[in-house]
Amino acid sequence: MAMIKKKTNADMFSFLPDHVISLILSFLPFIDAARTSVLSKRWRHIWHATWMLNYKEPVVETFSLSFTNPGEYRLDMENCLRFAILRGTRGLYLDFADPSWGEDNFDPHIRLFQLPTFVYKHKVLESLKLFSCRFDVSEFNAFSALKDLSLGWVEIRSSSLKALLMNCPLLEGLCLKNCWNLGDPDISGPNLRLRRLIIDKCSIDNHIILMAQKLQYFKYSGLVKSFLLEDQPDVEEAELDFGLESEFDNSGYCGDTLQDILRNLYSNTLTVCSYMLQELPSGEEPLRLYPCLDDMRHLILKTSMHSYELCGLSFLLKSCPGLEMITIDLGPARIFADYEPPFQIQSHVFWAQHIPFIDCVRETLKVVEVNGFKGEPNEIELLQNLLRYGCALERLRINVIKSSDSEPTYQWRAQMLQYFTKASRRLQVVIS
């Protein structure tokens, strides 16, 4: 009896060859077959050989595949893509980038996967993301329905980018992330439908040419470069981040370049970084921009409220006479030890000396929102004077920084703002 019991409990699968097990797994739902990879080392790759995917949905709307080192699994990757294409996917997202690659590293990286030729024949594709994936720009003319494209960790020269824009006439969104050898990218053309453009930490030589008549959102993150924007219409929102800069430019060149960008990039909402707040006043105009940014309605400030950022904050407020909303996102920032202010400042009375003479504060500013509030002296002094002189203010929202042992102290400091002198009777103070 003992021998019979032992045979009954035996693992009979252990005696089966791999090809028989893969045949059995082919009759399981795809997810269940993949789960067998955790049973043991032998089972880790058996499910790869299954010859049938039990997938019930008739159409795969979007298909996403992330794999750090696809070299030895190229056939598996291609089979997955074939499956998605046969299911009529409209969104294809392929990411083969290595997470260890530094965001500020412009060195070329080896792309281990080539986009299969059968993908170019998939004409219904509307959204495509290719990270660390080789592709043929000349074949993009087959993507007649493509509306959104993201390219990352690839080499794409200016001429290739121009050809890509011509080959995809319906393109509305373009994101370039950590691309190298871009040269001087030219994103222009009379028939461009581009509405959203992101250039994130790409290797650029000298300047960017931008003329997209329908552009609504523009984000640039990287080193300071010239923007040629002479014929670019207004955009709804622009975000500028030059946090990759590692040194303060005392020559005034970067300050002049940043001021030129602001003069020519007309937007209703503008997000600026700490580097801009420190560098802007070093340009030709140290106090305010001429001509002013009359169309600016919402200013988003990424700042630590360091004393070295105060002149830049004042510069922007004075340059936006019609400003209606300020969002202050408080957080860590790179502060340059060799910073030189355009004039002598005393941080404890800085805003008391400047805010009474800022037009938007007295006439148009309605909403102020502060995120990450701690109640540091520079934060309190700014808010105190905005309350004292903000005649049109309707709402002040304070979001206290969370997950900190000092949170009760920060809450108390925020509550004290309600007792400051207020110029506006309609003002509502919200603290959370």
C-alpha cells in the first residue's frame, strides 16, 4: 500500500519532455501559461514555446512591451508584435531602454532591437512609442493614420526628423526623449498638424527652429539653446526646464538667450525652473522684460524660494502685467554658489520693497497656489505681501508638505497666514 501511495503522489510532469509540456500549456489561457515560469528553473522558459495564445478579445487597442535586453529574445519579441498587429492594435509602445542609463548622459547607446518590417505595413496605427529601438524613417510614410509619436534613446538627425514630419501628415503629438545627434532640429512646415511637442534632454547643437501653426503645448528640458520662433503663433502652455545646466553664466549670454526665448514664445501658461529664476536677471534687462508678456495669465514656478531666486521671481512678476494665477511648486533646486544678483538684496525685506510696484499683484492677480509649503521665511514674506497688496485676490490655496515629522509646525505656520492684513475682501484662504 505504501508503494502505491508513493507512485500516486509522484510528479508525472517531471518525466515529460519539454515539447510535450509546451503542447499542454498551449491549451491554457496565456496568462496562466506564463505563470508557470515561476515553478522552477526548468519551467522558466518552457511557456515561450507554446504554439497558441488563448486570447478572447477580438481587438487589442494598445500593446505595450518593455524589455531591457531583448537581444537573445528577438524572436519572442517579434512574435508578440505579430500577435498585436494581427489583433489590429492602434497603440504600440516598445521600450527597450536600460533603466541604468543616466538622464543627463548624451552618449549614444547600442539599440539591440530593430523594428520588424511587418510593423510598417500596419496602416491603422495611431500611436507609436519607440525607445532604444532602431527604425527606418523612410518607411514611416506607411503610417498614414499616425497621430502620436514618441522616440527615445535613439539617434535621429535633423534631416531624418524633417522627413519624419513630412511622412506623417496627421501627426499631432511628438515627444523626443534623450535622442542624440539632433543637430539643429527644424520643426516647421505650413501643413503641420502638431499640437503637442516635447523635447526632453536631447543632444542639440545650437538652436531649435519652431513654427507649428497649431501647437498648443510645448515642453523643453535640456541645456540652454537659442529658439528661433519668429513666426510661431501663441501656444496655450509652455514649460521650460534648464536644470541640466551645471554652472551659472556670469557673462550674460544665457540670460540674454532666456530673455529672447520669453520675448518670442507667446503662451498663456508658462512653467519655469530654478535655473531660469537665477539666470534671467543677468541678461540685458535686469529688472523686467521689454516688451512685457501681455498674454501671460498663469505662471508656474518650480522653486526652492532661495534668496538667489528672488530677483528672478520679481523679474517675471513685473514682466506679466495681466497675470491672473501663480502656482508655486516648492522643492529642492540647484543653487549656484557663484551667483551674482543684478542689485544688492536684503531677503527679509525684499518683497516689501518690490511687490507694491508690481502691476499684476495690485490689479489682476486672482489665484495663488502653493504646493509643498513649509513656512520658511522667504515663503512667508512673499505670501504676506501678496495678501497685503493683492487687491484682486480671490483665493489663496496652501498645500502643506506631507509625510514629515514637522507637518504640525508647517500647518500652524500656514494657519497664521489667515491673520495677516488682506487687501481683498473677497479672498478665501484654503489650507490642506
